[in-house]
Amino acid sequence: MRGLFWKFFIIIWLTMTASIAGLFVVGKLLDAAPFSQEILRQKRVMALDVAARLLEQKGIEAAKAYAHAAATVPQPVHLSISEVDTAANCTNGDVENVRNVISDNICTRVVLVTPKPGAMAGTWPKLLPWASALIASAVAAFALARYLIGPVAHLRHGLSALAHGRFDVRIGDRMHGRKDEVAALAHDFDTSAARLQDLQEIQQRLFHDVSHELRSPLSRLQAALGVLRQNPSRLDKMIDRMDREIERIDGLVGEILTLARLTSRSDESVVQTVDLMDLVNGIVDDAAFEGQARGMSVSNEGAATFVADVDGELIYRAFENVIRNALKYSPDRSHVSVRSEIVGETLRVTVADEGPGVQAPDLERIFQPFLRGSDAGAPEGYGLGLAITKRAIEKHGGRVTAALGARGGLRVTLEIPRRAPPDAGWHASERS
């Protein structure tokens, strides 16, 4: 029973059960069972009536013998039998505890002798059930409060830490093995805190990397302005240089905006029905034309067509980034292979090159922004292409993996489903 409902139910039920059991035990030990005093009173009155009947029918000796026997039982009844006066002076007296019997013109009185209980002795048996219920409710309330307040205090501490920007706080290890909704809430809190911590680290790294990437072209712009001030005759050459740096900055900003768009969950993407093989074939043709200048060849084989519902612009950029990266980092007169196959409702595109590849530890890191791999040979680019590819493919419910080629180089595999699953991150308004 993992739910809080059942835990609360069991705590309250067990507490009340224990209270009732304790009530009966105490009542048994102290002779304080419900209605015990009333039963004892009826027993004494019955003994008084029996003694009066014996006195009337068999005489005073039989009545005294009965009174003596009644006084020796486990719950004794004390009776007093005495001749009072003549029948003319016989009065009823206390009708509850006294019986007057007239025999042979003699008035004989049978009196029930009862101990006079104290105020508490007569009251506490009536209060015992209420006191028991009060104690049981107090115990149950204490158990529930202790069960709940501890985790709530941990959650409050964790939320306070998040509010102050400390995303490294975790509270799941303070649940002491609990497996209920509160423990699940603590686990969700830890997951959220870890996600916020990751986002904070990504944001800080992004600020650092963007600043670093912008510093170089800005420095070159400043250098070009300095040259112009010193030598205005080089105006045309410096303007060309400044145009290239401005284009580089504009390209970097565009890449950052694309990456931010893919990271944002509120992105309004336009979904179209596209033949993905048309996109691949067009990119391969352009890459093969560009590679001719370096004596490179690009092969394309596999599936002929694969129609899918995707954001065509994002998927085009994903394919283009991978294929152009393979071309860029491959040596002259090498070969780039593009192979496509359909596996169920998924298109799998594998791009393999004959470049230097990357170190094995960098296979996952190359998909992070501004990371190019420690062995990357070409300095051009911003290190955002594969990061954009990964997020674009994952946005469609697919995945991207990288592996080292059997004969060197890098092999990148992209898998794209025909239709993204409902939980792939598409906004509700994206699908028609």
C-alpha cells in the first residue's frame, strides 16, 4: 500500500482499534465495563427483593441466612434485617434501598447497605470512553503530523534554496526509504532541480562561448578600423575585411537564434508533408559539386523516397550540417558516403567520412554548442551545427548518434520517424 490515502487510513484505523482494545482491557481490569455499575445495582436490588420475599414466606431466620450467603459471594451484597416496631408504626422509608415486611403484627425491615462512592468513583467510568477517544485522536493526529511535517519541511527547505538560486540542493535522500506520493514529489523536485542546474550551466557556458566567439570578429573589426585611421589608402581592402567579419557575426547570431528556437518549448514550428529523400538528394548534389574543387567524391545510395510530416527548414538544416561537416573535415581527394534506409516507419541516414574523426570521449560532446572535438582539424565554423542537428532531430522524435568509422573518420547516423510521437515536444498548434 504505497498511497498516502491508505497510510492515513491504516494509521487512524489502527489507532482507534488499539484504543478500543485498551478500553476493554482497562475496563476488565478495573471492573469498569460499560453498564457494569447499572448491572451491579440491579443485582443488589434483586437480592433485596429476594430477602424480603423469604422474610415474608419463611421467616426471619431464612431471610438472615440468605443475607449471610449474599455477603460472601465474589460481588457481595450487604443486607441488614431487623425488627423495627409494630405493624401500626411500619412506614415505607426509602423505597429503593428498604423493604418493610409485616409478619405476626411485627414490622421487620430489610435494608440494602451500599457503600457511598466518591465523586470520581461514580464519574470516571462514564468519562472513560470519551477519554479513550480523545487519547486515540491525539495519537493519530501526532502520528500523521509527524509523518507529514518532516517531508514538508524538507520540501520547504528545497524550494527556499531554489528561490535563492542554489540549484544543487537535493531532498530525495531525506525521505528515509518512503515509497509514496510524498517520496515521488521529492523525486520530481530533485529532477526539476537537476534540470534547472543543467539549464543554468548551459546558460552560463553559452554566455561565455558567445562572448568568446564574438570577441574575435569584433577584434578584427577594430584592427581594420585602426589600419584605416593610419592608412586611408587601404580603404577598399579594409571594407572587404569588415564585410566578412560582419557576415561572420551575422551568421553566428543566426545560428544562436536557431539553437534558441529549438531549445524553446514555445516554438511555433510549421509542419509540412515533405519527401525527405528530396532534401537529402539536393544537399548531396550541392556537396558533390563543391567537393570537385578538392578532388572529393560524395556517394548517395539507399531509399528512393520517404514522405514525412516535419518542419522542412529544420530537417534540411540538420541534413546539411552533417553532410557539409563531413565534407569540411575530410582531406582532399577523399570520399564521403551517404546511405539511407527505411526501418519500419523511420528513415535512417548515415553519413561517413574519411577525416581525422574525434577522440572517443568526444563522441557525445560534439553535439554540445561551441564544442568541435579536440582533434577537429578545421578551425572554421561556430561549433553549433551538430548541436542544431541534434535538437532538430530530437524535436521530431528522432535521434542522432556518432561513432568512429571502421577505417577512421566519423560516422553520424540520423533517425527520423514518419510522424513525431505526441510527447516529442511539438506545440499543440503545430499540427493541422
